[in-house]
Amino acid sequence: MKLLQGSPENMEGREEREVRTYAFLDSLHIAYERTDHPDMPASSMEICAQVDRILGVRICKNLFLCNHQETEFWLLIMPGDKPFLTKEFSKKVGSSRLSFAKETYMEKYLDLHAGSVSVLGLMNDRDHKVKLAVDEDMLKEDMFGCHPCVNTSSLRFRTIDLINVILPAMEIEPVYVKLTGER
């Protein structure tokens, strides 16, 4: 794996959702770097750690959650090394009984599959069914790493571009939370 500038020159063999992601970032004139790892899909935190060493970014968790009634959906971005406590997050956002959402909702709203969860999937949620929560510790990082809606490539770009350009372009107003991960 190596670090490459911008989108691939040849999009042959790439999924449509990945191609749309590059087109979206390019339309916003976002500078980004990527690494392709088709033989090593980033489907676990251990593999993500290897990819993040190449990217030079801090590992983050992307958790897709919903309430018990499956009527309220959240994408939570938090540091990968911080424990996730459902009760703590639920209290911070005022939504009780949150748990991991079914993959069918991930596909329906974000056009993503398990293992590919990414903040960039929110560009596919035109009806804004999914709320975004960002742990404040993620804002301390200069660079942000995520998937381009597939887990066989990974990107990095400036965190400030995520907050000031990408999210506004998707008409997303994140909820910022301070999670401790402590019981």
C-alpha cells in the first residue's frame, strides 16, 4: 500500500458509490490522498490500524446506530481507541435505547455496507434521515481518515475541510459530543 494523490486515474472496476465519492470531493476542490487496499478490506479495527499507519491519521470508529423503534438513526464518529458506551452516548444526544442499526438501514439511507461506514456516506442521505454526531476529540486532529464509501480504499483530508466544506455541502449540521468512554 502506498499513499496516492486524489482520485484514481482509471475508475474501471471501482464501485459506483466510490466513483461518486471522488466526484463529490473533486467538485468541492478538496485536496485528499488515498491508499488502495483491495486485497485487504478494512473490515476490522486491526486492519484499519494498518491502513491508518499508511495514511498517517488517528483511527476513528464510525458507528451506525438507531433507537429501539428504528425511527431515529445516528452516525457517530469517535476515536478508535476510546470505548463506546451506548448509555453515555444516548444520554448526550437525548435518545434512549440506542443500539447498532441493521445493515438494511445502512444500505437504504447511506448506500453503504457493513465495514464501509463513512461520514461520506451521508452524501447519499438526501432526506437527512441520519443524524451525525462527532466526538469533540476528533476535532483535535489535523487530518481525518475515512473510506470513500467502500472499504477497499481509504482517504485522508484536512479535518477543517470536513467541518467547513464537506458537511455544509451535504447540508449536515453535526451534533458535537464529549464522550469519556468511562463507566
